Amino acid sequence: MQPLNALADNLTTLEKQIASAHNPAASQPRQDTALFDRSPSNLKEAWQRVRLNLTLGSPTFRHAIRLSIALIAGYLLLQWLNPEQGFWILLTILFVCRPNFATTKRFLFKRIIGTVLGLIVGWALISLFPQPAIQSMVAVAAGVAFFATREKHYLVATASITLLVLCGFNQVGDGFDLIWPRLFDTLIGAFIAALAIFFIFPDWQGRKLYRTAARVMTSHRHYLDEIIQQYATGKQDDLNYRLARRNAHNSDAAFSSQVNNMLHEPGHYRRQDADSGLRFLLLSNILLSHLSALGAHRHRMADDEDDAQSIPVAKRISALMDYIAGQLASGEPCGAIDNDVDRLLEHLEDHPAANGEEAGIYRPVQSQLRLIATQLPPIVNAANRLTGSASPSHRH
């Protein structure tokens, strides 16, 4: 029952913090309200950030080249075909071509389906209601729907803007003559965007999954280091701790998004089986949960406190996590760490507070460190599967 009691204590503490949130006088006296400013402080720093992306290793730079070439190709095709409303080719390329295949595929289908849906509804409305006043009201409603849905519902937004264009053009001419050009120009732009994402610096997620996994382990290690530091100095949500905690969660979420994008890629280009990425994601989530639990029990330890003897174990765990991150970053397999983990577990089991008359006392530091240590060998196996599945030509 000791873990349940500890959980009840945490919930009680959380309830008190929420109850006093509206009262600044009741807040913790050592609260750090500093915020991290990510914006460049001067022109030199801004230029350094731009220069870091002026390489083919940067996804931003690769997408900039890809999009530029696609727009140039669309413009040349526009000049050659000389269509009546050819600018829709360029607009489709601009809106559909995204940094990765999964997102491009999703927006491509939404653009085509939304355009077809908008044309069908628009054809029906201008046929049933030829009155300009009614068509004007439909156009206004379509415009409102576009701005209301363009951020989260691209299919509905595309259908709405298509309906708006159709009704608007029908006010000054024949809207029926606009249906086929709109459809064909959209299909041409979508086709060019699809070719660009396939052949112009394709950014296949499966080929760099191990690098993102390395960043995950690095962020988790920094989070553990900050937690260890908090046990030495006392609980304080300072800027360094909050940054480490946020970066750990952000890197875990980024890996999850990358695995999801990889699952939508063609199998021939994936170069990575889905099980490897999902397995590492699961273990990463478990590890982050144990780290969060360890961070929830932060307090300043006295030198003669029993739990203080667990700090060297935590530092050794941090070193093992750093080793795993380094091997992942270089695309090399990790060596076996089972013996190292066994020694760490033996040290925790031999702890004076783990036996004798205090054996019944729940010690969250020891418990969470034990759980974190037991996760490392499975993480090594998952990491080796990631680096083993990666093509050697894409490791550097």
C-alpha cells in the first residue's frame, strides 16, 4: 500500500497548489518565473541560425529547394499550356507540397477531394439558384466557412473556397466554364507536388528515425541530470529544470510524430520496419513516466540520508543513457549493458534501507531508479534494431 499512500500524498499536494494558484501570496517563495527567450538577440545570432540551415542536411533547406523547383516547373508548364486560370496550378503546389511525404499525401488528397466536392456543390447551387443575390449569400457563407476551417479542416476549407470562387466568377461571367479548368489545374498542381516529394531530396522519415531516437535519449538524460541536481539543491522549478522537462516531453512527441509519418510512407522507401519504431516509442514513454515520477518526489537530501546513497546509481544510469544516445547518433549498435545494469540493481538491493526493519517503507527514489535501470536493456535492444535497419549510406 505504500505506493498508493505516496500517490495520495502527491494528489493532496497538487490539490493545495491548485487551490492556492489564484493567491500569489500563498505560492512557493522559491518559485522561478523566468522564461526562456528563443528569439535571436542580435543580427549576428540571427545570421548564425540561418547559416545552420544552409546545408542539405537541414530539412528546412531541402524543402525550400524542393518547393522552389516545383513552383518553377509549375510556372514553365503554365507558360507552355497557357491555361485560362493557370495560377491555380501554382497555388495547389504551394499549399500541397509539404516537408515530408505523409503530410504532402494527406494535403494532396484533401485538396483534390475538397476541390471536387466544392465544384459539385457549386454547380448544383448556381444551377438551382441563378439569382445573383442568393449566389452572393452563398459566396459570403463559403468565405466564412473557409476562414473558420482553414487551420484544422483543410478539406472543408478547400471545398468552401472553391464554392466561393465559383459563385464569385458566376457574378461576372459564366461560372460553368470555370469548373473543368479548376479541376484540371488542381490535378496538375497535385501531380507536380507528388513528383517533387518523391524525387527532389525526399525526406523519408524511416531513414533518420535512429537520429531522432538519439535526441530522445539525450533529452531524457538531461532531464535525469536536472532531477539529480534538484535532489542536491532542493526542489525548485527553475528555468533549467523546466526546460529539461519540456525538452524531454517534446522530443518524445517528435519521435511519436515521426513514427506516425513513417507508417504512411511507401514500404519500398521506408527502410525501417514499423515494429522497431513503435517498440522504441513504447519504451521511451515508459522511461519518461518513471523520470516524471522521480521528479515528482524531489527534495533536498541530507548527506547522511539513506536515499543519498542512490545518487551515484542515478549518475551511472545517466552515463549509460548518454552512451545509448551516442551510439544512436552515430548509427552504431550498442554493446550489451546487462552486466552494468545488474550491478546497479544489486547496489540498490544491498542498500541498508532496502532490507531489515525498514524494508516495508516505500522509498520512491530507489523504486524509480530501479524501474529506470530495468528499462535500459530493452531500450538497447530497440536501439540496435533501429540502427541495424538503417541503411549505411544514410547514417552519416
